[in-house]
Amino acid sequence: MKWKSRFASRTKQMRRSTIRELLKLTARPDMISFAGGLPAPELFPLEQMRRATECVLTQRGHAALQYGETEGVAELRDWLAARFSTKGIAVERANVLITTGAQQALDLIGRIFLDEGDAVIVENPTYLALLSAWRPWGVRFLPVISDASGMCVNELDPLFAQRPKLVYSVPNFQNPQGTTLGLEGRLRLLKLLRENDAVVVEDDPYGELRYEGEFLPHLFELDRGEGRVLHVGTFSKTIAPGLRLGWVIAPEEVIEKLVLAKQGADLHTSTFCQHVLYEMVREGLLEKRLPLLREAYQERRDAMLSALEEWFPRDASWTRPEGGMFLMVNLPANVDTAELLKLALQHKVAFVPGEEFHAAEGGRNTLRLNFSNSPPAVIEQGIQRLKTAVDELT
Amino acid sequence: MKWKSRFASRTKQMRRSTIRELLKLTARPDMISFAGGLPAPELFPLEQMRRATECVLTQRGHAALQYGETEGVAELRDWLAARFSTKGIAVERANVLITTGAQQALDLIGRIFLDEGDAVIVENPTYLALLSAWRPWGVRFLPVISDASGMCVNELDPLFAQRPKLVYSVPNFQNPQGTTLGLEGRLRLLKLLRENDAVVVEDDPYGELRYEGEFLPHLFELDRGEGRVLHVGTFSKTIAPGLRLGWVIAPEEVIEKLVLAKQGADLHTSTFCQHVLYEMVREGLLEKRLPLLREAYQERRDAMLSALEEWFPRDASWTRPEGGMFLMVNLPANVDTAELLKLALQHKVAFVPGEEFHAAEGGRNTLRLNFSNSPPAVIEQGIQRLKTAVDELT
């Protein structure tokens, strides 16, 4: 059978993810991996999961194993609605859609908004799997520089002239850089959205994981119900990715359209996972877990920053994230981090080359390091291995 | 905010599903619902789920709550590969993709194969959510009559002349009619696929639920590894829909492309659900459950057939499925079952009007009845209620 000629034209835009291939390699036990975006498994709430599952199967087993509404389990939607309601704006159940991970939220948003040729503003660099999700729609990515202060809002004006369908932003501890858009930048961005009648997708997987500085209001909160912000979140980083539970908070009209798209995509998200998760969060699991996660991840971030300081060459620089799971290293312009990766894997340490995250040219001399998945001593050792690889290449 | 003008053009092809809206109404406790395709919740394996979850969290908790490979959990893929291997053909792990329910399998197949304007042969009537999943791609559905003997294979020739990208078929106990394509029809279909260099998507959610007659080989098995059959299956009808676990078995080249599409869609299916399910099936849960399900559902089917015989007018007819969850009733040509539904809901009984399942005109005088979700006494009562509504309308 000749398959190639049978595939849809959009499949030409589907590319293998290097991260994904790396994840396979990094499963080897002697490998130190800074590659994935994995939470620390030793901090998973196993005992709470056990109790919650027991409770759900005993009390609501029939509902938890049956087909459910596409929108999600009502109690969980209400819990999220309450959590995102502020003095200024009441979020209702009808504003919440539960998705199969935040990735599905991004996919569904692409499905209902993006036509071929549409322009989309993205931070450069940005979340790799957003590019994979939206590229097959044939969109034009308009990259805006993202630096130590997050998205460079001052550079947006000429891009808005191209009438982008959506703006995509990870304002807190951005993936891959770990950098954050300040309050002033957020207000400026919202003002630009209003002036240009545009909409932003605010992707906030890491917002709860702040290790220093003050929590900043979401774009969603600052928008005060104007509807210019489609807010995407997930339990993957705060509870467990294996449950595949994310959400969108948006105006009802948008949720309704997302629901239609989700019906075709997977009917609904696992009712079992939703019920088990709801049982945990309604008992206050997040309030108990977040301090533990913040303490552990802060220690890991600090270990990585110290190790870089100690081992990395003077002509390298890196971001200093106030939260999240990643930081980004800039090596001298002549270093190709794709080449470096091959050497690094020989030294049993993995990372993701920065070029992957770029919608436009650039980033060939950068690399993303994850610090949440390894304890401090392993981080120290991994950075030493990486340094050896850097030395060999340069 | 004016949203309508912002939505992608494909959203015009997204329609609200009547079934889904009905499911909301039918949640009322005094309603007898023959509408959904729901398995019997009292037969869910709650105790086995409890034990399996306990075991998974104790022994493999870190893997079960972590991110996983897009392809699915290796042990579950191997289990499926072994199950679908026959003397003639060895199915390998690389031929298996785990999906978020079979619905996602259909969605992903649409994504990688269907371009705007492509022709797709579907049984008429056919599975409603297949139409919703593929309609937004702008495909042309070429309906082929499906009757008491399943897809009318003899009618396919002129349709193949339009060079369809895919053929979609539910050969066993088809949704919505409950009818089955015989062995001769299957062989004929495969011959036509070969002659016309075409590919069939074999959707088989109900195949294990046969209550009389002999099990027939899958199209996948009859194809003997030629690669003309993409086989889609699910644990939703045999274990529990709330886990959202389905699969595709296909040539490796197709699986690879589906994996790329799935990366963008939801990264991977819940590792927690996959591990819990694998723990159950590897201990032989299906072998224990299937006889129980078959016995219970056969009794329900028989109860529905008897009640129809007793209560329904002489000018009505219906299919007599040998398995599955549904049968279809034909009322006299002047009856509009959408109108009938309004009356029926007043009498507290629900069904799905047949027109919903038709890619082409027709079916306005038909209705789909589900018999798996109600015990025999309730079925008897529901059919009486429905008869009252029919009498009032005609």
C-alpha cells in the first residue's frame, strides 16, 4: 500500500517532535534528563488518589464510569468557576469547559478559530506543541520577541496591523524561557487587544508555581469580563499529568462552539479522572500540595542556577525564572545546540535544543533545561555533564 | 464581543447533536431513555476497578500519573496486538495506537486523510458522531443503503467511480440499526476495495456483544495484512465508557501519522486510565464479563422485541439485531419522528429520531431505540409509553 499519496495535505505540516523522541531515549535509567516538562513523580499524591478513587467508586461509581456531558462534570466546572471568580467578575459553570489536558484546549481553540492563512501572534520562542497544534491549519505565525520580561509588548503594533485572529501567550514562567510578563506589560497588552479588537489565548500551566516575587493577576482577571481573554489551564503540573485534565474559561458563546468541536474530537473527557480529581480538590488538595511543590521546585531551580554559575562558561547566559519548570540557556552564537545534544546524549544528559521553540528563525544557540524532574544532587551532576559536552564542542 | 464573525469557516459545519441535548433531558429520574448508547451501569466492574487502581497506585503509581508516550502504554498496546494477531497475520505494538475513546480514533483518521472536497462512502444511516467528526473537513458523504443485511455492497460500484478517500463501516450490529454485514458481503467489500485501490475504516464497538448466530471475522482479519482496513475499537461498551479508551489497529505508516496528529490533539491518552484498564484486562476481566453482558443484553433485546411485537402497530417494522445495543423502528412514511419525540418526552420516554443518522435525505419516519441501558421491565413500560405517543400522533 502506498500511503503517502493518500494523506491529507495538512499532514505535510505535521512534524515529529524532537522532545517526544527524546523522551524515549531519556527513559534509560542512567540518563539525566532536563528535556521533558515532567513534574517530580515522587511528589505525586498517590495516597490521596487512592482514597479519592475508593470514595468515587463507592459513592458515585455509576456516574464516574458512564458516558458524561461533553462540557465536563458539573461539580468540577463549578469548582473552577468559583476559583476564577473575582470581586469584579462572576465566572459561571457555562464559562467552563473541561478538556483532555490543556493541549486539547489549545487544539479545540485552533479548530474553531483558525482558517487557512489566518495570522496568529506568538511569543518567540514559544510552547512547541502549540506550534504543532495550529500549524496544520495553515496559519501564519507572527513571532514577537520574548525576553527576560516576557512578551515584548512594545513590538506588537506592526503585527496587529496584520489583523491576527489570535494572540497566544504564556504570561507566567513561560515555556521555554521561564520568564514572566509584568503587570504593566499585561495592562498594555489588554489595551492593545481592545484598540485592535483582538483576542488572546492565555495559557497558564505554571502560574501556581511561583517561588519568589508577587503573584500577578491573570490576563483573564485584568480583562474584567470583556471577553478578550480565553484562559487555558491544567492540573498536569499541580496534581498529575496522567489524568489529562485541563480547562478553558471563556465567554459562553465560545464555550458552546468549543463543545461542538469537542463532541467530534473525543465526546468528553474521562469522567473517571474528573470525578477522582474533583474528590481531591474539593477536599483542599491544592492548598496542601502547592506549598510542598513550590518548596521542592524552588530548591531545584536554585540548584540549577548555582550549578550553571559554577560550571558554565562566562560567555553563556541564562534566564532566572521566578517560577515554573524551565530556564533557557544562551550559548555563544556559533554553538549549534542540535549538535551539542548529540554529544550531551553520549555524556548521558538530555535537553531540548532551543530552535524547536521558535516560530521564526533563531535560537540555534539556545537550549531549554527543565529543573522540576530531578533532585538537586542530580541537577548538579547533570549540569557538569552538560558542561563537559559544551567544552568538547567549543 | 461579536464572536460569530471570528469563528473559522469549518464551524459552520458543526451542528448541535440532538442526542447530546437529549442526554441532558433524560437525566431526569422519571424518564425512560432509549436515546443514548449507554451501557448498563449496574454491570460496571466497580470492585475490579477498585482492586486494579489500588494495584496500579501501589506498584506503578509514578508511571500511571506521569506524562506518557503518545502511542499509549506499551503493555496495553502489546495486549491488543496479541488479541488481534491471528494465524495469518502478526499484529505488532507498532500497529496499535491507544486513543481517547474510539471517537478520537475517528477524529484523528479524519485529520490525516481528509481534504476538503474528498468523497467518503458511509452507510446510510450511519453513526451520527462520525458525521459530526468528518463534516467540518468539508468532505462529500456518499451514502450507500444499509438494510437488514448491513451495507448494501452491491450498490458500491458507482460510488467507487467517485474515487472515495475512505469507506466507513460498522459491520457488526451497526449503529443505529443493529444490523450486520454477512461473511459474503465482507469478502465482496474487500474485493471491491482491492479493485478500486480503496481503504475502509472498520468501526467495531459492538462486535463482542453477540447474542445469537456465529461470530464473523473482522474485515481486518479477512484483509490478511494487505493494509486496506483501519480497525477502530473501544473498551467503552465492554468495560466502561468513563475511561475513554479506544484504539486503532493499522499499518505502521498510518499509525505514525496518527501519532503526529494525536500529539497536537491531546499529547496522549490518560496513563492512569490505561494502566488501570490494563491491570483489569490482563487478569482476564473481558473473558469473565462478556458472558454476563451478553446474557443481560440479550434479555433486554428480547424484552424490547417482545414489547414492540405486543404494542406497536402492524404497519410498523423494526430490525432484529443479533447483538449490540440498538434496533431501529420504521413507522409509516407519513410519521415524522422528530414530532413524535416531542410527544414521547411528554410521556416520559426518549429515543433518537432516525433522520439524525442519515448522511442523505431520508429516515424521517424511523427511530433508534437503545436496549442496553434499561432492565426488561422498564423496557416493557417504555415501549408502552412510546406506543401511546405513536397513537396520539397517528
